[in-house]
Amino acid sequence: MTGEPSSFDEQLTASVRADRLQLILLPTEQCNFRCTYCYEDFAIGRMAPEVVSGVKKLIDRRADGLSHLQLSWFGGEPTLARSIIEDIASHVLRAQERCKGLRYHSDMTTNGYLLDGPVAEHFARLGIRRYQVSLDGPAEHHDRTRLRADGKGTFERIWSNLLSIRASPADVHVMLRIHLTPENIPVMADFLRLVRDTLLVDPRFTVFLKRVVRLGGPNDPAMEVLESDDPRIAALVSLVAEGGAEERLYEPEEVCYAARANSLLVRADGRLGKCTVALSDPANTIGQLLPDGRVRIDNAQLRPWLQGWESRDPELTGCPYVAFTSPQPRLVQITNRRSELQTPT
């Protein structure tokens, strides 16, 4: 084969490079929210001390050979375990001082309830500079679906925190994941104008319009969802882009992190996985992190997550989990599931 490598080949190379490592860390699997469409069971608490030690020792084992380390914080709600985040992130900064060629980036998926401007500034000093925060529309809709564990609403606090970040000098980027449902879509035009004119004027903010889908939660049977080709979604995308804000729209990556060999999910109990959506699926447990930083991988469990590279199937590298969830060899609308499973709710 001659000529320049194809995009697929370049992505394949990037996914197996030994000098790059992504660790998706769950410092706690508890949450202060009980969103109506959530798929998590909150059966596990804070990351055990031996797992924290194992993460740090894994980083130490790998640091000399890495050109790039990415820590992605997930949960539960990661900010409930702030001390663990600070411990591990500080450890990485010390490792970076020893390994001058090591580039380090960090991001967080958070409900935003405990993330205001001062916290964002503090985390930025620890290298955490990219966030995903979800909103379900204006308060009267958001507070029906993104509830605190005690049943109270969350919109006012989150919106206040976003304004606090906007007013701060924090060197961060916030991707607003705005959920679309049959119930809230009639009011979304006005809400998105507010978001566009209030937050998107700051280049540190972008928007990802995402329809809520069924991801295995207990309320799935009663949920009504929008079809992926609903023309109202496209109209809202156009609305956000008005006034030069098109660059503030987020586009999901073509390759899912779960398809990358150099990406590992580390759960609070030390189990290793690939996908942040399939937390309760036994197929998602591919090994164990040991307290000394070594990883024990079950290759038979890992192989299906990587099969898209072997088959050169960009649909399976876009979402490897469909190989487990589809009753047929292929899903008819597999492309539509990519962004649903790539970026956690």
C-alpha cells in the first residue's frame, strides 16, 4: 500500500501508541444527584486507598515512557471526592517535573453543582482545564429531571456557578451538554438564545446539543425520546450558530475512547473497564488494577472492545459497545449511537 496513511490508519496508530495513556478515573461512584434518566446504581463509594495508591504507582511505572498522559475524571460525581482528585493530580504534576518530556492534560465530567469560579481556578492549577456540564433546559424543565438526591432542584446553583466561572480568570473550557427531550424542546429556542448571549460570548464555553436516550436506567420504559432526525434539533443547532457562534458548537470525535487500546477506565474498587456507560455490564470488566501499579488484563474480555480496528470497521471504532448491545450482528442506526455513548450523560 502506497501514499499517505488513511485517517483510519492514523487513528489506529494513535489508539495503540505506548507513549500515550488515558486514564478515566472514578474517584467516587456516589452522586449528589438522582437524574431521572441515569443508568448508574451508586453501589460503590469512594475510591479505596489501595486503588488511589495503585493509580499513582501506575503513573510512576509508565511516566518515563509517556509523551502524553490524559486524566479524565468521571463518577458518580467526581467533585464529591475532591481530596482524591487533588492527591492524584498533584502526584502527576510531580511526575511531570521529573519527566520533562511528559505532556499532561486533564478533563472532568461533572454535574457542576460544586464547580464555581474559585474551584475551577484551583483545579486549573492542578492541570484540570476541560469540563462537561449538563443542563436540561430552563429551571422549570431542568429541575424535573436533574434533581438532587433529596429531590430538590439544581438549576439555580449550576447556572450561578457557570456565571462565576465566566467572571473568573480560570484557564478552563466548559462544554455545556444541553439535553433535548420531547418535553423541553418547545422552550429550547428561548433557552439557547439565553445560553448563546450569556455564556457563548465567552470563548471558554461551547455547546453540545444532545437528545436524551435510553441507556439502561430504571426509568427507560417510561421515557419518551426524540428521534435522531427530528428537524427541530437541526433548527436549534442553526439557532445557536447565529451571530457567529458556530465555532461554539461541539462535534463528537469519530473514534470512541472505549475503542482505544491506550485508554483505561479505573473504577473506585480498582476494576478496569473501557466504557463509562456500560458500568453494570460484566463485559465491561476487563481486568484489575493492583496496589503496586501493575494491571492484570483479561485479553478475552478486552478483545471485543478493539475489534473495530481488526475488521477496519469505523462504525465499531465509533462505538464498540454496540457489539454487545445489538441483538443482531450490526445495528441499523449504529452511527446515531456514537455520540450517545461517547460522551457520558
